[in-house]
Amino acid sequence: MRAKRKIKTAGIPFRVPPSHLLPDRLAAVLAVYLIFNEGYGGRGELAAEALRLGRALAELMPDEPEVHGLLGMMLLHDARREARFREEDLVLLADQDRSLWDPVQIADGRAVLDQAIALRGGGPYVLQAAIASLHAAEPRDRPQIAALYGELARLTDSPVVELNRAVAVAETAGPEAGLGIIDCLALEDYLYLHSTRGELLRRLGRTEEARVAYGRAMALVHDDAERRLLERRLAELGTATGPARQ
């Protein structure tokens, strides 16, 4: 209601745009995710603002599943915020302390996702919310996560999404299967391709190749927390003597 009151007070006319303008309008309002994405890196005030805007959008566009998908995805990701850093060090999802996750916010995110699904939503944001929900489950349904990434890759034709699918495939079919996908991607200047490739090579015990991949990632990293994570991985390789743990 606060969003509607602000619109009324400011004298802004709110009306549903003509059907031929809806795709462009929706793409514009969903850009709120860019605010959240910036905040997810550590700026909590931006993440909170993105969530506020997401709730306002869901109120103003209650019949749009992608808006609910966006809000559900943000809620589910933000629920893990307290576990993403240990002091100033980045903690990857597999290593996070689940007791620090916010169960109420996870439940809220899943409820919003249910609304999107009830509206027959199957767009990119709904799929990403569904993936985030599966990541919050224990045990995680890894084959289903890989399948949803496959559908998301089909919808978006994004090599970055395909990289995420490679990670999910590696968790179900093994690192070699994930590498088979990664090595076909045209993301030479993308940090996460090289860091992911380094991780899969490390698991396979291909230490020298992993060191090269991590080194390439180090040349591309700009965030201090991510740099420290890569430095730890490289240091671990220095003591590796055999095949890494799968």
C-alpha cells in the first residue's frame, strides 16, 4: 500500500500499458535485480532497497509471474546473506553454515515462488527462483537443479547460464562432464569460467592445469574477497599430492 500511496501523492498516473508495450515495460521494471545484484556483493542497504522495490512491484503487478519470480529469487538469495562471508572472506554455498540462513525469509521466498507458479509462470526469473529454492533444500535435488538450468539456458541462450548448468552437471555426473560443457563456452575473459574450470580440474587431480586456470582467474578478479578465495585455492594446490576429493 505504501507504494500506491506514494504514486497517488506524487500525482503519477498508474495504468496498465497497452499489450504491445508490456514486454519492454516489464524488462525495465525487472532491472531492479541489477540493484539487488550490486547489493548481494556486500552492500546490504542496496539489497534491502531492491527487496522493497520488488515487493512494491508485486503489489502493483499482482498478475505478472515474472515479478513474483524476481521477488522470490531475491528473497531466497538474501536469506543466505549472513553466511556468505566469514569476517571478510567469501564463503561458497557448499561451505556455508546453514544455521545462519534465515528460515523465515526462505519460507517467504518459496511462498512468492508458489504464487508465480500458480500464475503459470515459466520465465527466466521464475526458473531462477525455483533453482534458488532447490539450493536451500537439504538434501539438494542436484539432477533437478541441472534440468532447470538447462531450461533456463534454452530460454536465455546465455553462455553464463550454460556455465552454471556445467556446475550443476558436474555435481551429478562428475567433474569431467562439467568440463566438457565449459570447454565449449566462449567466455575467455569471464572470471568465473576460469575459477570454475580450476575447481573442476582440482577435483580431478589435474593440479598443474588447475593452477593455470586459477591463475587466469586471478588476472581477471577485481573484488578483494574473491581474490583471497582464489589465493586460498592456489595455496591448497601447492600442497596437493594426488587426486582431489570428489
